[in-house]
Amino acid sequence: MSLNKQSIIDCQNLSKTYFISEEIKTEVLKNVSFSINKEDFVAIMGPSGCGKSTLMYLLGCLDISTSGKYFFDKVDVSTFSNDQLANFRKNEVGFVFQNFNLLSRSTVLRNVILPLVYAEVPREEREERARIALNNVGLDESHFQHLSNQLSGGQMQRVAIARALVNNPSIILADEPTGNLDSKSSRAILSSFQKFNQQGQTIILITHEQYVADYAKRIIYLHDGKIIKDKRTR
Amino acid sequence: MKFNDLFQEVFISILSNKTKSSLTVLGIVIGIGSVVAMMSIGQGAKISVQESIQSVGSNLLVIYPGAQKNIGMNISGGRGSAQTLSQDDADAVENEIDFIRTVAPEISKRYQVTAKGTNTNTSIIGTTTSYSQVKNLEMDVGSFISEQNVKSLSKIAVLGPTTRDDLFGEGVDPIGQKIRINRINFTVIGLTEAKGGTGFGSQDDIIFIPISTAQRYLSGDDYVSGINVQVQNEEYMTAIQEQITKLLLDRHNISNPQLADFSIMNQAAILNTMNKVTNTFTIFLGAIASISLIVGGIGIMNMMLTTVTERTREIGLRKAIGSKNKDIHLQFLTEAIVLTFIGGIMGIIFGVLVSFGINHFTATTTSISMFSIILAFSVSGVIGIGFGYYPAKQAAKLNPIEALRYE
């Protein structure tokens, strides 16, 4: 099967089965195939338990599929070793989580610097890049030395987005990024995703809410581990 | 992950939970501190025993009259009382055996001594000039018995400080004073420096007089109650002990060494035995103290395991942003090692302070050896690695998804 020239992600018959015991197994994803183009903004939508989080873990290389192929930028990553997966996450993916996952006892700046530490970016560059990333999500100097647990939910998610962007990843994977936020903060976060997408950032958004998915350019509807609808909204 | 980044991460996480980190470090501090302090007590005991033995002279062989009871039991019961050793034996040892520095025969017996209305019962040692060298005697005032004194049977006496205190009072200069031993007048010519009580009887409660004078006026015969032999080199002591035994057996016409009418105390052998005893004592104390070190190590492990649980989500996040398993493993292991290392250094300081305290405020002598410090330090390193490895392994093998979802 030939791969789409413009695509960054190509999934072919991707399946994921969790084996709870020898008799009990749960088939979470069933032969899912789709491609995502560079610079696209895609929402993966579906009710709770439909397999969207599992799909995100596979796309983010936090987990590997039971069967099927996953090509990232034309490279088959479904056979990667643990260290290769770690390198892939470090270089290609920026994660944004529902519960932010900030290091609560570290400063805002330190949280954003962390991916650069693992990427072995020279020390002198790190702080500058973290400051730029934080400015890009609308946080100014006055917040940089705060401990992350001193911030509001909206601010925490901005820090998390800055952390995801700081290493210039190929894709941003956001898992229910507005799930813990009020509607005003949610709108601000989603608008910022649109802004980064317009600047050329590929974004994949996982959500169960239609109004969140509506911020994306394309919505993939998932139900019971299968794609039931795939529509482009703009 | 680079090395300096690793350390920065480790210090950030140690400092972010100061209370917990300090309490964990405290366990190690107490453990290492007790090992250092306890071993210093053991080492102190060893040195004090050594000094005590060597204060009666170094490289010393002492020949006592009286039958040897058993092989391996050097000191006979008839010590000093049997009349089997003579002045001639002492001369023969000095003249016929090589590598001897000097020989000092002695006659010792307790007498009632009087002076100016006071009296005391003390040991009278009749001996020669070389005695002061053999027994490391230092003079406080005056001089020790001279060869001339021995030759001319002078009625002179050298007092030990305790005897001086008993007869004349503390701090009084006794030189030129008269004392009476067995109703014979003696003139005091010297006072020895205090040596303190030793394991071989007080060297301070004593009076020295020329051996010739003692034989003529006090004992009335030619026998001696001991011959002190100082050997030139510690290495020759056993060989010379054998030579003396052979010589004296020949002189006394005894063919079976089992029936010897004298015995020889070898200071080196005693020192050796005492060293074994005090080394065992040191190991014993160290072993007791190391129990607290193990408890401290378990404290480290406990803290690290709790930390891994508490920081599960953080571990998940670190993995999500590209940390490899070995990075996580190294980070948590380094954290444990750094904690024990800090605890180790503080523990050594603590142990040294305790040891100085014991030395200063109690009668117990302590001595800190470099060995115990290096040992404590290596043990703390081993504890860090040993007790940190398992929690670090647990952290490294966490599944990133489960870790991220951990509540």
C-alpha cells in the first residue's frame, strides 16, 4: 500500500487488545485505518470507552499496537524498541493531558525546560526557548518563578502546552485538554490550538464533546473501537 | 540525559521534600555515626591496652623464678617467691646472648617503710641502673640508681610519686630526706615521674634501691625475683626467648623443658593476644552499630519506595516527554546514593564529634582510624546502591500509560 505524500501519520488496520487474563480480553481498537496530513488539526471524538485514549497512546508511542502498522513520517514505528519509542516521544510528540501533569513542586520555567533536558539541548539555549514558549501561550515573566501548583487551571494548561511546544514536535497530542477547565479557559485554550495550527503545527485533539471537536478542521468519530465517521469541517 | 542534568534533577527532587529527605538522611547519619563512634571506642581500647603494656617497657622479656605449670601458660604461680634465679643467671643472659639491649635483674619484696613519723607498706625493688631504661622510667627530680651506687652498696633510694605522697606529702621535694626500710636508713636521691596505674601493678607506689644493697641488707642472699631483658628488636623476641630458655635450662641442669624452674613472659606475645582481644571487641562494637546502619538503609528504601508511588504520575510524564527507562532508573538510584552520601558525610562528622566527646568527658579513650572512616563511607555507598536499586528498578519499569493515569 502506498503512503500519502502529505501525510505524517498513516495507520493501517491498527488493533489493540488488552489481555486481562487468559480467558478475558478486551478488544479496544478494531482494524482502524486512517491518515493525518501535516499541518492538519484533527479531533478524535467519541463517547467514553470508545478507544480514543488508546488510539492516542498508540499515536504518541506510549504503547504499541497488537496488530496493524503505524507509519510516522513514512517510518514504521510499530516495531520500535522501548528506547526507540522514548526517542520518538522526545523528538516528535508534544503531549497535553486533561490533568496537566505538571511537576507541582517545580517552577513554571523548570516544567517547560524539562523536555529540553531530556533532549540534551545545550543549557544556555534552554531557558530562552522555554521563555519564548511560555510567552507564546500568553504567560509572562511574572509567572515564570511560580510553583506550578500556585497557578489556576487555565494557567496550568498553558504551561503544559508550552511544555509540549518547546521542543518543536511534529505533532501535538492533546487528551481532553479542556476536561478540567471552565468554559472561558477552555475557549482560550482551544483558540490557542487554532492559532498554533495556523502557524503550521499538526494537532490531534481527543475529546468527547462536540463543541471542543468543532474547533478542529477534521473530526474522526470513533465508536466501539471502529471509525464510524470521518468528516472535514473546514 | 547528561550527568550534570541528572544531578540537578536529583537535587531538585531531594530539596522539594526537605522534611522527608532530612529524616531519611538522619537514619543514615545515626547509623554511620554509631559505627564510627563505636569503632573509635574499640580502637581506643586497643591503643590504651597497648600503651599500658608498653609503659612497662618495650621489647621486654621478663624471666621469673618458679616452675612452669603447663605449656602455653607463661606465668607461673611461684613468681617471685621461688629462689631459682640468681644474679649469675642475669649476668649469663647479658653476656652470652646476642641482640639484647640490656638486662636488669630485680629483687622485689614488700616492707614497712618509715620517715619522720609516717609510714607505709610498699614494694621495694632492688635493681640496677639499666632498670630505668628497660621500664621506661623518667625522673621527676634527682637521679636514678647509678652504677657506682650498685658497686658501693649505697644506702640510697629512689621513690615513686605515690610513695613520696604517702611518706612526705604531695608535692614535697624528698631529695636528701632519710627513710627507714627494715630499720636501715636510706637517703632519697630521686623521684620518678608518675606513670599511672598499669596492668602490671602500680609503677608509682614503689621504692627503688641498688640491687647489691638489697641483697646484702634486706634479703641476705644472691637470688633475684625477676630478670628484665630488653631485646634490641621486636622481631628477635621469640628467638631470644628460646635462647634464654636453653641457656637457663643448661645452667640449672634441667633436661626436660617441661620441668623448667623459671618462666619467661614475652611482652610481644601478650601484646599480640591483647590485640586479638581488642580487635574482636572493635568488631563486636562495629557489628552492633551496623544494625542501626541497616535500619537506616531500610529507611532509605522505604522512602524511595514511597517516593516512587507518590511520583508515579511524574514518572509517567517524564516517560511521555522522552525519558528512557535507564534515565528514570539512574535518577532514582542517584537520589538514594546522594541521600546516603550526605548521610555518610554527616554521620562521619557526627561519629567523630561523639568520639571526641567520649574521649573528653569520660574516662574511656577513643581513637578514630582512617580505616573506620573509609569503611563507613564505603558502607554508606553500598547501602545507597543496595537499598536504592530495587525502588529505582520499580520506577523504571512502570508502564507510562498506567503511570500517567495513576490517581
